[in-house]
Amino acid sequence: MGVFRTLLNVLPMRTMTLGAVEITRIVEWHAPAAAPITEIFPDSTPRMWRENESWLAPDFWDPGTDRLGVAVQTWLLRNEGRTILVDTGLGNDKERPDRPVWSRLRGDFLERLAAVGVRPEDVDVVVNTHLHADHVGWNTRLVAGEWVPTFPNATYLVPRADFEHWARPEAAAGPAGAAFADSVLPVRRAGQAVLWDGSDGEYRIDGSLALAPAPGHTPGSSVLRLASGTDRAVFVGDLVHSPLQFAEPDCDTCLSEDQVEATRSRRRILEEAADTRSLIFPAHLPGHGAAEVRRDGDKFALSRWAPFASI
């Protein structure tokens, strides 16, 4: 893949409430024109993008450069007296030779958490929807030359299938192996990681939040369902990289380990979200960050954006 471009470090945080769950959006990184759409979505066609230009541009697609808009963000949830982070972004000081723009970052993620009243020791639960580098980076931080858990009192929920996949020597030697070594294994060694497998269909965090398997993007990719009062939401990780995939749900990225299974999972979760009027929170959408969709034949159409300010 080509080099991801443009690092911005001046982005807003916004909060909304669904039922009793408070949701804060913390954006770590934003590239308005990150990478060519032909690289990320090799099976997409120019027609797909042109037909949806009115709502894809400029937040999610720059027609002038034909590049994808990308954010890396963490969803901070407060519920039942606990503080929960959904994915932990890129992290600082990490060596990422396959993504030079993500290497040795010196960002202000922890300061952004502090600005909304969260210290590292306040975090109770960390959810890694999957174990790619841009979802686990702040699991750890560098202290005296050693990687240690950033959130010392947290339980880290890690999909067992992903952990076992990247624990294999051949996978550890690949591009994602560095993130596994510096951002996952130290948490496991510290005794803070819970490997869940979804064998019962879900892993319940509390009365409103439950994890469920949605494999394909990685072997252990998962989603986090929220049900509080009459409100519903689903945090889908990388099942959706662009809102184009609402209109073209069979269009997967080059980033999936198993594109067929990823597409199957995406369709299933989008159908569920449409039928329950759940807000969909992907990991990487800039703009308003989240959306509600409705069925449109065998595809999906936008019903509304989340009330977050657009980035």
C-alpha cells in the first residue's frame, strides 16, 4: 500500500449520550486524503464513488485526488460507574516500518483523555475490537525502555482468535507482528489481558454492553453492541472503512485477512443495525463519525449522521 499522508493533531472531542451510556469521541489522527481509493478498495469502481459523491465528499473521499479520508479514533464510554475505551489507536514511540507516518509518534492522546477527566489509572476496561496496529497502540507506553500497560487498573479484552493468530511465529514475523509484540504481549505478561472467544455468542461487559464475534477482517474481529433504554448502537471496528460500504456492502478493502468472511460479517451487522435502528460507530470514519442506516433493497442507505461535529 502507498504511504498514508497528513498528520493533524488539532482535532475536536465530542460527547453524546445513548440511554445511560455517555460516549466521547477522541480523535488521535486524521488524514483528509490518506491513500488512493483504488489501493484500499481495489474492487470498487469509479461509478460507485461518483454515484455517492454528494454524501461521500469531502469528508470521506476527496474527488480531486481520488483519495480516502481516514481518522484514527478511540470511543470512550462511561457506564455503570466504569470507564471503557474501545480501541486505543496508534500510540507513541512505536516502530511501524510498514507505515512510516505512524512510526515514533509523539501525540497528545493521554492529554486528550485528561481533558475529559480520564487519567490512565481511571480506565476500567479496554476493548480491542481486533489486533491491528491502529487499534492497540495505546495499550502500552514506553517507560524506561520497557513497554508497560498504559492503563494499569484496566482489564484488556482481547479476541482469542486474533491473539492465537499473531502468536504464531510466521504471523509474528509479518507487518502486524510488531504491534503484537509491543502493544499486546506486554499486557498479557502483566496479567491484564482476558482472551475471550465468543463461544457463547457474546462476551458481556455490563448490563448495556456486550462483545460479539464478527470475523473476516481478522480472525477474531469483533463488534461491541450497546443497548441502553430504547437506544441501540454497535461499534464495528474495521467492518466499515468508508460509508461507501453502506451503499456497496459487498465492497471490501485490501486490508482484510478473509474478504469473503468480512463481507458476510458486514452484511449481517448492517442488517441487524438497520432493523434495530442502531447507530453504527466505525473506527476510522472522519466526518460525523457514526451513522444510522436503513435497508435499501439488498443494500443500505443513510438515515442520519451522529450528532458529533464533523472533522
